[in-house]
Amino acid sequence: MGETQKDLVEQLKVEWKRLWQERVDDKVRAEGIAAGDYSKLFVDKGLIIHATRNFKALSFKEILEQNQVANADRFIPPRPQVGGWTKFVKTNITAKHIRQGKRASLYREPEKEKQQQKKGGRGWLHV
């Protein structure tokens, strides 16, 4: 039973990716429209799959629940804000590369000789 659910989820993931790759973007209305029928995802041709305002986006978790997949949460990775690989990379790997090394922190640019100020430092205004 577990293998059949895993196979079903893999098939749904392939359909899900195909749905988003083959969508038609309506730039005038700022919508994404399904280009074909995706019976496993319960999406018909012409259905709006994403829009900019007042729209409830499609959710892969809801599609898994409609296909009666038990424990749908374990097949979906967590959001980056909650945790997961993306958050790990941002907090542990990328942050370390941003810091300067020891040599870079010790380096100082040589100070340039200051030039004489024009108008005694008052600027260009004529009084």
C-alpha cells in the first residue's frame, strides 16, 4: 500500500510540474491558465491556476488530499521560513561567505592628500 501511494504521489508531481510548465500566461489580465486537461489534478483546460488579486491559488497539498493520500504533509517539503534546505543554506552557508576574511579586515586604503578647498570651504555660493 505504501509503494502505491508513493508512486501515485510521483505521478501527481510529474503532472503538477507539467501543468506549471505548459500554462498559458495572459499578460493583460495577469493570470496563468491551464493549457490542457489534468484529470489527476482535478484541473480542466482553461481553468485559472494563478492570478494577482483576490485568488486562492492551487495547492499541491489539497490535490493530494483529494486523491486520498494519507499523510500528505510528509510528501511536501516545509516552507523556507519554517525550515528546510533553503533556510539551512541561507543561515549556515551563505552567511559565512559574506563575512570578510582576516586579511581583508586588516587592509586599509592609503589616505589621499587633501586638496585645498575652493572658496575656503564655503562652496560655490557667492555672497
